[in-house]
Amino acid sequence: MTVEVEKNGTVWTVIHNRPEARNAMDPKSADALTQAFLDFDADSEARVAVFYGAGGAFCAGWDLKYVSTLNEEHPLGELDIPPAGPRGNGGEIPRGPLGPSRLELDKPVIGAIAGPAVAGGMELALWCDFRVMQEDAYLGVYCRRWGVPLIDGGTVRLPRIVGQGRALEIILTGRKVPAEECLRIGLCEHLVPNGHVRGKAEQLAQDIARFPPTCVRTDRRSAIKSQGLSIRDALIQEWYNGREALVKDGVAGATRFKDGLGRHGDFDKI
């Protein structure tokens, strides 16, 4: 089985388990990962997911051994198949070569990055809401050498995270971006010793999962949807998006505060 899901209460850890190929992505893995994250988003009990690659590598990108089997008569393989079923959640176009890269989930996903997250693997890391990297981890557009373009969101997400100039330097040179540099330029949010990345990501997921879920998803949605809007339009979007959470979670939370919980920044008793 190339994809495994481990559940700890409301936290899911989705594991790509193809270590013999450094978790390079073939169609079977891409379909399985996509379905795993769709199941996570649809499950009423699930709140936060961790995305992890087994065996010391997050993902070495699109499996070029598979890509080499494509030919001029059918150069895009399964990626040329029109999407089936309802539109939405990335379904306007075929799924990405790397699987879930075009999904727009309503719940947070934390990337736990060990070893290489390169080429399409970097794009999967960028798809996550934020990233925890261990010391041996690195990103890079390694597909630059082979003429394989970024088609899993890399040219979209990387400039939004680090700015256009820095993104273009990383994209065009294809160079290795070590974990320490990723932390410095905002490509990851936590840097941990080797062997601790999954534990740290799952701890953060549990921390987030204990908060009122409607409010968590609402604030996440507002931050994402404000991209590209003017300040005024973003404020309008934030208000209409946030009203439900204010009613559903905010009033009850304020009552708990009034009753003595969570005083003076206490996050333990809420």
C-alpha cells in the first residue's frame, strides 16, 4: 500500500509510503493521496491533517521512470483525461501529476518534511498550509535539469510565499534550498532535529485541533481568499465569511471566558 492514514482523535497523518523510490509520485500514489485528503476533508470528525513521507524522504517529485513511458501520441498520459463528476475542489482540470496539489480543502494540512522535497515534491510541500522541516530536509526545482515544468502549483504558490524575485531565482536556477535557508526566507515555519519532524507536526496539529473548529476553518478561509483582493474587498469578504463562526463558536467561547476559563493568555484551560 503506497498511502497509509493513521488517525489520532481528530488528527489524521497521511503517509506516502513508497520509500524505494524516495516517495516519487506515480499515478497509483497520486490517486490514493488525492482520495485520502478528500476523505479527510469530508470526515465530520477530522480537524487537522499531517502530510508525511515515510523512509526519510518527503517526495522526490514526479516519477521520471513513469514519465519516460509517455510518448508523442499520448504525451500527458492520465493527465489528459477530462475530469469526471462535479466541478469544484480542483475538479475543473485533471488532477495534478503529484495528486492533491490542486485540491482546495477547508481544513488545515501541515507538511512534515524530511529529506528531499524536490521538483513536484516541493510543490506538494508548498500546497500544505505551513511546513515543519528537519535539519536534513531541502527543497529545490530539480526538474529544471530535465525540462519538466512546474505544473502542481509551484509557480503560483512559491512567489506568494517568498516574493517574486526570490521565487524566480529558486525556480530558474533549480538549486538546492536547505532547511535552514527555508526557515530564514519563510519557506518553512519550524526547523527541528532529524527524526523529530513528524512528532512536531503532529503536536502542532493537536494544538490546532482542540480549538473551536468552525472558527479555525473560517479564519483560514479568510486568509486564503483575501489573496489578490483590495483591502476593502478583503474586509468585506472577512466579515461575511466570519459571521457564522462568531455566532456558532464566539458567543459560547466568550461565555466560557466569563466563567473563568482561559484568563491571562492561558491556552490550556479553554
